[in-house]
Amino acid sequence: MADVLLDDFFEKAEAKRDGTSDLGAELCFTHAEEIIPLTALIRLPGSTKPVTTTQPYTCADNPWRGGSVAPMAANIQWDVFRKGDTCLVRRLHNEKETAFKAGCAPAAKGSAFYDLEELERCFGRTRL
């Protein structure tokens, strides 16, 4: 179910990059039951340690907390900045800049901005 939301993030960013969208913002609202799977899919901090049948989840040994990932009014935001052929994306989770998953290289060392093409590569998206 989270794939649909991630696809939508990419489709909106790609439309902005390609000049086929003049939207200033698109706001979507959902419940924790959608936000939590999306956080795991995009590998937000605290959502990357899997459990196994031999080592189930416990509060003592796993940093994941539903109340932190999807508190009341949780949000995941992509800010898209386009200038000429350059399209940069910054992600915020609950109003805090949040790096994209490991393997995605920021536009500059220590930067919160990522080239959209790099994110497409990192998330395995193919351009049609």
C-alpha cells in the first residue's frame, strides 16, 4: 500500500522537473496505518531494524516507536526546487530535514538536498 504513496511523491516531483505541473503544493492526508508502512518503505530513521522469528520486537532492543514515526498530525514532505535542468529534493519528516535512505547521495556532502535523478536511481525508478 505504501508503494502507491511513494509513486505519487515521485510523479509529482518528476512533473515539476519536466515542467508539466504548475502546482505550488499538493497536500494529501491519511492515517498512521498508511504513514507507518511508508516510513518503512522509504527507510526513515527508526524504521530500518527488522525483526525475526528468533528475535521478535521488544522496546528494549529496537528503536522503532509508532508514536515517533506517526504521532498525531505526522507528515512526510518533499520540497522540490527546480532551476533550469536541475531539480533538487529535500525531505522533511515531522517538520525536520531527514536524509534519504542509505545509498542515496546528497547533492553535496552534508546537504539535505538530493538531485531527483539520484533519488530515481537510488529507489530503482526507471524513466519512461
